[in-house]
Amino acid sequence: MRCLMSILLWCCVALTPLRAEELDLELVLLADATGSIDDAEIRFQRQGYADAITDPRVLNAITSNIYGKIAITYVEWADMFSQDVVVDWMVIDGPQSAELFAERLMAPPRQAFGRNAIGAALLKGKELIDTNEYTGLRRVIDLSADSANNWNGPSITEARDTVVNSGIVINGLAVLCRHCSGRPVSYNLEDRFFSEIIGGPGAFVVTADNAETFASAVRKKLILEIASEAFPPARDIAALDSVRVK
């Protein structure tokens, strides 16, 4: 009898879903690692995010929210078969966890290679949000790129609509220069981000127009994504330099 009761108890526990950790934001950082990005630029981009996540202004935005914590993961994307999770989901709730995230971000070697597959990258971001162990008040995918081309995999439109219709916001970082890949010559990158890539309530594009302003653009973008009502609402963000709101 005791054995039967133990089995029944084990089954009840096994069938009971684990309670997801509640927090303010689930944020996927999708960083460009395509053929136009060399290894030095990979390190430069990672350093920009490492500096931003440990910045006191970003940490203040995190701790000023309802739960005072966010979940974040960093992914480098290239072709449709190459999306590398550089740092898996981590909860950031203060300086110590932010420093640990930054350390983990700078350590691994580059793993993503290939030609642009933005659609596949966006769907990878959705998959990571759908399968994590967190429940955020908001869910955001943040894609950085130095072009808006999509050479393989699902189309950007198909992927964007799938992501946005699931309640996830897509923001963008248009990278016009790092060391320096430069501005596309045949189209306006910010316009393409705005019309084809970002989506969802309050979605926005931040522009990094030179190497010196890259870290500042990343920091600004993180603050806007993390911001609660203590910070400017989305409709007022457009007044800030280098930010364009959908």
C-alpha cells in the first residue's frame, strides 16, 4: 500500500508543471555574426554589450521595474543553420549578475558563420523565449545588423509576422559602422529596419553610426527596452537622438 501511495505521489509531482520565474522582461539579443563581421568586430560588439549591461544606468532601469530583474540571452546569428547561443538565459538583478553575464559573454570563441538569414534568426529568438523557464511582463527580441539582406531561410516578413503575432516585440540596432563595415550603398538601412524588420507595440530602431557611439547606442537601447513607467513611454522615445519608433 505504501509503495502504491509513493508511486501515486511521484506521478502527481511529475505531472505538476513547474512554476516559471516571474520577472519584468525576457530579452533575446541577436547579434550580427555574418560574413561582413570579422573576429575583431565580434569582440567589439560583445564588449559593447558587456559594458552596457554593467552600466549603472542600465542596472538602475532594471531595478526600478516591478520585479527588479530581467532574463537575458545573447545569440550570434549568421545563416539559417548558424545561430550560436553565446550566453544562455541569465537573470540580471544587480551588479553581480551583470558582471557575470559580461564575463561569460567575452569568453567563448566565435561559432556563427555564413550569409544573412534574418528570418531564421528572428524565429530562433522566438524559440528561445517560448522554451525558457521565465514569464516576463514583456518579451522582446533585439536584432542588430549591418545590412537588411536575407539570403537563405524563412523570409523576414514571414518570420516577423510569426514573432509579432505571438506577442513578442522586435526592436533593432542598425549598425552603420564598427571597424568599419559601413553603410549599405544601395538602400537606407534604418528605413529597411523600420519597414521590414521591427514590429510590435512601441518597437523602435536605434542607430549606431560610428565606432565611438556603438556602446552608447547599445546602452540607450537596453534602457529603452528595460524601462518601466519610471522612464519615457514609447511614444516619447522618438525625441531621443538616433531612435526611431514604429
